[in-house]
Amino acid sequence: MKITKVKSLKRLATKIPQNRDKARSDLRDVHAIDTETWKCDIFLIADSDGDYLDKFKGGITIDSVIKFLTRPKFETSWNFCYNLTYDASVILKLLDKEILSTYKQKRALRFKYQQYSFYFIPKKTLRISKGKHSWVFYDIAQFYDFKSLQISYKNNIGELPQNYESMKSKRKEFSPNYFRDNRKDVRNYCIDDCKLTKELSEHWIKLFGKAFEFYPARWISSGYLAEKVLINHDVEIPFFRDLPIGLQEFAFNSYFGGRFEMIKRGFIGNAWLYDINSAYPYALSKIPDITKGSWRSGIRSIHKKAIMGFFKIHVKYPDDEYLPSFAFRRITQNNDLVCFPSGEFVTFATLEELKNVESKNYNILDSWQYFDDSPTYPFREFIEKFYNKRKKLKEDGNPLQLPIKIILNAIYGKMGQKVNQRIGNLFNPVIFAYITGFARAQLLSFVKENNLEKDVVAFATDSVCVTRKVDIDSNQLGGFSLEKNANDVYYLQNGFYRFNGSWKLRGLGKLGSKEIEQMDTIERDGRLYYKYLVLRTKKLASAI
């Protein structure tokens, strides 16, 4: 009999402290930096105050750039780049190859040069330190969905300066000869980039402060901010150490992520796409205080008083079962593959999933179940408050809804975050396994309650595409809303589909040895054409 691949927490450092500091800060000055390059070699670096360094002024070496970036003003301020991954990569490229090659042993982008230490997390932060001093740079692009600087500025601030737009059209001409003959224009263009980045950074900081009534010490990522928002709003989050390790292992094996599956392929025709409103925050609001009641293991049936649980089950589906309900993790050559098969196998599931399946299709082999006669829900008030606040702000066209949306969506990821084989500050398998299991159960419940089993085209984490319309379109937390419908729907693969003539597929890939990002899919004369953006540089780790 097939048994789902099991995972173990033994490979993780789980006995380390989980930091719950509030890490608040007063409002600080904001600076921004930007670089200009030719064939991935930096020839100009500037900041939002108009200072700059280039091959004609100061020269571009690792020493001169370090001196530029470690000035006193950058030590006490919040500093940002727009697309830090690129700027930090070309800066670090100035280090000797021998220094960069240490990544091969450490598998971390930590480098030492003379008295300076560098720590780089792509898309998040670059930290330069020397003794007790540090200079930290963040990526503001992540809070604007990594859209281009120009689009983000237009969407959130206003029109771009006319001279900037004119210079932008010449961007591809910034060759060494062009820069030699147009030094002032190129420098001003780079400085303008810095000023736009600074404005976007100040805009985000202002929105965040108004939304959550505090400023964090750092702006590393949406996940970091979500962690600090929960802590600063006094949401009680259980520590990993608060629960039995046997339960944590069991929950860890019950985690399969979101249901991502295509049932029908090709031309679909009429179809409707329904979404769960804030699926993961809603599931989080349903989690009781898991340290207040009692956990019991070894029960081989669903106890009528259990309000939460994880189960090891023996599944029996006939081969012709159209929509099997349980996840199975199989080992492939390159990675693990999660599928939802028919047949006979052993796997893990959550209580909410079992409630949606006839008992004839499974036998319980083991379980951990939670009991509490008077449960409390530590996340509920916070989630409901900010969901409803965001809904009202969005209806009013108020940009204050943006940070609330980002933070609500980022909480789930922090519950499962691991860094270098160490558990994160909020890491808790019971919570993140429950959240995804609850969402999978919600999708299946929606399908069954509306007799849509044979109408399902695809599941995608918090949405389901079906070929029959149902009279449901809610704006409530956890309710289903109609995202879109069309009569020309076409599914090529999961996540790659057409609605109303518009194809949806975005992601990173490779074209030969070059990294690319798919920007658009164009349909012309009965053919599909892909529009790709060839990225300017490899990721630093890959380049090393």
C-alpha cells in the first residue's frame, strides 16, 4: 500500500527561543539609493539627496562604494532601493571572487571584507556592519507588488516628471560612450530614480503608520511586518514549546499546502471563478487558543467533542471516483508532488477535511484531537477588525487599505517560516497545517453544497473554477465571491488559463541560460505567443 511521504521536525533547530519583541521605532528620516550599470557592471551610484559616485568622480571600487554607503546619515535612517536584488547584486559583485565563492560552503549570502560584514537577503535587505555600527537597506518594491518603479509611482503618487519620462526612453543607450558624453543627464536621471523611490517609501511608511498605529524598527519584508503587527496588537500567539512535540510532528505531516489541481483541460467555454474572501486570515480566525484546552492522541475515531484535530487515515476510493478529497505527497526526481488521487493509500488530514467526506472512504489509524468546553479565539478580533476596516477603505478608494491587505495575507507565511534549518519566531505546524487544511475543506464544501462535483474545472488554493453559475457573491470574511466569468474559458494547465480573451500566467523560468519572466500571452491567428522579459542579471547565488 502507498504511504504519503512523511516529514520530520528533527532536521530543524526547534529548541531555540522565538523572539516576540515589539521592535517599535520613532519615525526616522528616509533615504533611497540607486545604481546605473552597463552589462551588469556598476558605473554610477546615487542617493535621494543628490550625492553620487561614478567613474569620473571618486571612481567605482568596492572601497569607494562602501565609503558611500556607510556615511553617518545612512546609519540612523530607513534606507530603500527599488529592486534591491539588482542593486545589491551589482554592488556585491565588486567583491573579490574568492570572497564571493565562500557562498558555496556557507550557502548564505554573508561575506567578509576587511572590517566590514555583508548580509544580503534578495528582495528584502542588504546589511553592512562594522563592529557595533550597521547600515541597512530595504526593498520598497516588495510592498508595491514588484511592479516597475514608474507604474508604482503613477498608481500611488502621481504623474512622473516630464524630463524623467524623456530620459527613461533613452535608458538602453546608457553605454560607456553615452555616459561619457551625457554625464550630467545620466546622473540626474539616477538621482531622480532615488527621489521617486524615496517618495514611494515615505508613502508606504505613512500608510502603514496610520493603519497600525506604530512604526517597526525594520522594513525587512511583509512577513516581518505581519509578525510585529500581531505582537504590537497584543495577539497571543502560542510558542512552539507550548505544545507536545508528538503533536507538532503529526501536524507537520498533515500540511500539504493549498489545493492546486486541474480537473478539466482545454476549451471549457462558459465558466465562473469563485474565490474565498481572505481565505487564510479567515481560517486563522477560526483557530482556538490551542494551549488552553487539552490535546489527546491515539483516538481512532472522530470524537464528538473535538473542535480541532489531525488524523492519520487509510483511504479507500474507487478508481472511478471523480473528485477524491485527500492530499498525498509523492516523491519525484526533482521535488515532492502533492496530488489528490483515487485508490487505496495512507495519508494525513485535518478534522475539517474529514467532515466533508463520507466515513466509508477512510479509516482512522491515529489522531491528535483538541478539546475545550469554552474555547477562546485569540486571532478572531484582530482578523475581523482589520478585514472590515480594509473592506470599507477599499470601497471608499482609500489607499490605506493597501498595508492592511498585505499584512493580512502575510500572516500565514510567518506561521510556517524556517530560516537556515531554524524555526522562525512564529513557527507552529499546528497553526499553518490547520489553515491550509481548513481552506481545502472550504473549497470542497462549496462544491458539494452546490452539487458542483462534475462541474469543477480547477482548484487553486483559495478559488475554484466551475462550469455552472451559482447564486453566491459575498463580500463577508470567509464568504465566496464571484471573481469573474466568461464564455471563452480555456485551461492549458493549472494557473495558465484564459478568461474574456485575457491569458493569465506569470512566473520565472529559463530561456537557455538566461532567466526570464513571462509578462504576457498574446493570441493571434490561432496561435499563442509568449512575451518574456529577459532579466538583466542572474541571482547572485546562481551567478556564484
